[in-house]
Amino acid sequence: MKKNYWKVWIKAAGVRALKTFAQTAVAVVGTATVLESVNWWVVLSASLLAGLLSLLTSLAGIPEVEQELEEDEAKEPKGFDDGEFPGDSDGV
């Protein structure tokens, strides 16, 4: 597994969870007939629960992570080990 896998995963899962949180908040607020009648504790608890469930669902896998890692691998030069540069020789 790549070193940056978890960094990419945390970023992707966080973005997904934040979007889910916001969408749930908008949906719950939208169910109130008047803005004054919104139960903000219900909005907050439902949104937090949705965000948590999004993170747990992300444990199963996030396609964006695999895609980003594949793109990073495609950008890396092929044929060189870490610390080895073109033109270097062991005898010098």
C-alpha cells in the first residue's frame, strides 16, 4: 500500500462526509414549513449521523482514491529506484 494512500483516503472521505452532512442539513431544514419551526438539534444530530455513516461507508472503498493513486503512478518515472538518477553509476 502506498504511503500517501491514507492521506488521499482521509481527504476523499472527509469531502464526502462534509457533502453528506450539508445535504442532510438542507433536507431536514427543508421539511419545516417555517424557518422558525426548525428544530436545530434534530438538524444537527441527523446531519452528524449522516456524516458518520458516510465515513463508515467509505471504509469499504472510495473510487476517487484508487483513481488518484493510479494517476500519481502514471506520473512517476519508470525504471528508477528511489534515490537513483539517470546517468549515475556505481563506480563514480
